[in-house]
Amino acid sequence: MSQRQEICLVCNCGAESCDRCTNQKECRNCNSIGSCCCANAHVVWHKEQVRNGILLEYFSIGWMSIEVVASIVAGLIVGKSLALLAFGGDSIIELISAFAVLSFLKKLNQGILLNESERTEKIATALLISLIPIILGGAVYSYFLGIKLEATPLGIAVAIGAVIIMPILWIQKKRIGTNGNILPLTIDAVESATCFFMSIALLGGLLANFFLHITWADYVATAIILGFVSLEIKESIAEIRH
């Protein structure tokens, strides 16, 4: 292949000749030997990054499914916790995003170059926006009706699990997304990071309620979680506009 002076439109690696690409961290959608002008070894490396991302998303979906069910059961049926319900609501939205990222990675693994993440991002943002008035309304309703907020061992277990698992997902998604220049996975890593910080606030509120019987701690944790949801909305809108 003749030398190219311009940046490759397939992988944007910036090399004069993409078949001699050594800057793997800036590769984009270079996952098909038939349509990519990078060296075969580089394509094989990128396919491995995508497959690792697929396995990571499967694990992420499995954990968040547990997170959603346990949060709703512990926050609505077994006990009464607005913070758990807010956390569970955000987990539902992250679960939807994870399925979208998984679908993207599967197609990318087949060598299909596409850019369909924007539509999913808009849906997730709309769901996040709707989450705020729902949780705020629940908080006002429970406060004026004098509903006693209760923390349960199940809720505490969910929060502890999230504190342990979410930073692992955050770091691994960020590593693979950055190394392979896979934008949807990088965005998903930000959501995992946000969920981690939410889980810290959730755990603090539940422990204060359970051991010290400070019921208003649940309201504080709920407010912090909604603050993180607002940051997620802001970042999502910025990403869509970009």
C-alpha cells in the first residue's frame, strides 16, 4: 500500500501509512481486515479489545440486574428507603445503556462500522430527567405523610456490593474504551464511576439509619444521589451536542 500523508479516515491513527500504525490507543472502529488499512496484527489486537468489552458488559448487565431487583425489593417491600429507590431507578437506566453498548460492541466485533449511540444516549437522558421529579415527589409525599424510612440488611448488602463492584467496572471499561478508542464503552465507564459514588452515599445513609436510627439520613443520601443524576444528565447532554 502506498504511503498516505493524510490521517486515516477509518482509524484516525494519524500515521502517514495506516498499515504501519503503532499508535494503537487512537484506533477507531478498526475491527475489519477487509475495510481497515491498518496492519493485520493491529486489527487482531483491536478485536481482542472489543471482545473483552463484550465480556465486561455481560458481567455489568448481570450485576446491575441484581442491583435493580434488590434495590426495589429492599426500598419498597422489605423496608422503606427513598435512597434505595433512587439508586435502583438510576440502575435501570444504566442497565438500558449497558444493553445498547453491548449491541454496539457485538456489531463492531462483526466488522460492522456504525454510529448509533446518540439515539440511545438521548433515550437514557430523557429517562434520567424523568427520574428526578419522580424521586422528589416521593420524598415530599413520604415526609408530609410521616412515613418512617427504614434500612434493611438487604439494602445495606446491595450498597456494599456496589461499592466493591462498581469501581472495578469503572476502571476496566475506561481502560478498554480508551485503549481501543471505543467511545460508547468510555461513556459507560463514566456512568459506572457515577454509580460508585452514588453507592457510597447510599451506604452511608443506610448505615446511619440502621444503626443510629437517623431516618433523615435517607433524605440526605437521596439528595446526593439526585445530585449525581443531575451531573449524569449534564454530561449526557454535552455528549449529544458534541
